[in-house]
Amino acid sequence: MTAERVRSERSTLLLQLPLLIWLVVLWILLWGHITVVSVLSGIVLALGITRVFYLPPVELSGRFNVYWAAVFVVRFLLDLVRASFLVAWQAIDPRGIPTSAVLLVQLHTRSDFIMTLTAEAISLVPGSIVVEVDREHSRLYVHSLGVKDDAEVEQARRIILAAEERLVRALGTLDDVWHINQERRMNGRPEIRLSAKQKRYEDERERHGERTGDTP
Amino acid sequence: MSLADALDVASLVFLALGALLSLAAGVGLARFPDPLSRMHAATKPQIAGLLFVLIAVGLQSEQWGTVAMLFPILLFQMLTAPVSAHMVGRAAYRTKHLRRDLLVIDELSDAVDRAQRERASGEKRT
């Protein structure tokens, strides 16, 4: 009993380790200098905060691709500046107020983490605001400013899905990548280059495809 | 021109850009017709404006501690602005504070209609 409890406490501590490190780093950033006191007080505070304000642990995917994370960040910053100037222009455009649209975007991912990150990212980037989230079906309802016709609606949808794809490539689960590849194959686009691990997972998935059968 | 002068000029440009974007964000808040559109002005130009101002501050500051503190400022703005925009936008949609005549298409209202139909038929059955 006690041994079990110790083990489970150790595993929660391990799960929370990224969060703890992040809290300590943030604390040091806020202090602006690294000293023994700031690091130690940061560790104590981080432990205290995670104990007092207990949240369910975030399920990370265990996958992290540095190259695609860099692609995402650079693309995100460029898009942020471009989208900002666009909205700024729409705000002062003398020709009047742009029309907009509320559209449904069916995401590929099944993970809350990627869905949250996508919602955050697209709120800043391609001129959209998340109006409603359907967590059960991984759907986002998005308000997109400056959309004039159906062609532009489809374009807005594509931009949002592309943002999701970049995030999945950076830190999605094997399953998320599989969903993206599935759709790429359907549309005749080249699939994401597979790592050995991903390849094994996808082969497994194909074999059990009928039995699990939760393809969108 | 010395390095300090070049940094001054760069800061000047970034500061002016940031100020312009923030001004445009303010104009957008006043000028856009409904809350959903206004939220666009409150997130994008606002965040990029802040980004430019922070770059200008970073270029001028001589201590690494100050520069390090700029990152959490930007990060938390980036994380919180979309959330608050989402909450306001969601509330606005639910209380019907929106200009439907400016919407090209509304796929959320289709989903709401469907859910209401399902609920109505479910209530009849029980």
C-alpha cells in the first residue's frame, strides 16, 4: 500500500517535471538574474504551486521535432506581423467594413493539447477568432474577418488546417500524424516523411484499421 | 554612424511601428460593427504592436535581465489575448450580438439548429 503510494507519487512528480522546470525558469526570468536564492525560492514556489493549485496533468505526446517546431515559430511570427497589418488596414480602410464568416473547421487531432495550441495560434494568425469549441468531435467554430465569398471560406479553412498540421508535425502524437497522412493520401498529396517509429505505428494501424475503425 | 546610433534608429522604427499598430487596434475597436469583428482588432494588431514595442525596449536596454523579462510579457499576452477574445466572442454569439447581414456564411448556426432539433425530438419521445 505505502510502496504503491510512493510509486504513484513519484510518477506524478515525473509527469509534472516539465511544468516544474517551466515554473522555475519563469520565476528566474521574472527576477532577471540567476542566483542561488532565486533558483531555490523558484523550486520551492513551483512545488508549492503545483501542490496547492492541483490541475490534471497535461498529456504530452512524447514526440518533439525540433525542425518543425522552428518552422512553426518562424511561420507564426511572420504570419502574426502580416495578419496584424491586414487587420490594421481593415480597421482604417475607407471603403467600409469587411464582411466575415463563421465556419466549421474539422481538425485531425484527437488530443486536447494540440487542439488548444491550434486554437491559440489561429486566434493570432490568419484573421480568425475561435467562437465555439466542440471537444468531442475536435471541431472549431471560427469567426474569420474579411471573407467575401465561398472560395475565400475554403481558403480560410485550409490556412487553419495548415497551422494544425505544422503543430502536429512539431509535437503531435503518432496518431495525429497518422490522421494527417490519411487525409493527404486521400487528396493525393505527398505524405509526411515517415520515421521508423511512425512507419511501425502506421503499419500497425492499417492492419487493425477495420477493428478500431474510428477514421473520421 | 556608430552602433549606438544604429540601435537608436532601429528602436525608433520599431517603436513607431508598434505605436501605429496599437493605434489601428484602437480604431478597429471603435469602428468595427460587432463584438466578433472587434475582437480581431483587440488581438492581432495589439499583439504585434506590443511585439514591436518590446523589440524597441530590448534594443535599448543594456541589461540581460531586462531583456529576459520581455519574453514572459510577450508570451503571456499571446496566451491570454486569444482566450479573452474567445470568451467575449462566445458570449457575444450566444447573446446574438452580431451583425448577421455581414456574415457570408454561418456554419455554427447550422450546428445549433441541428442540436435544437435533436433535443426537441428527444423531449417528445420521453
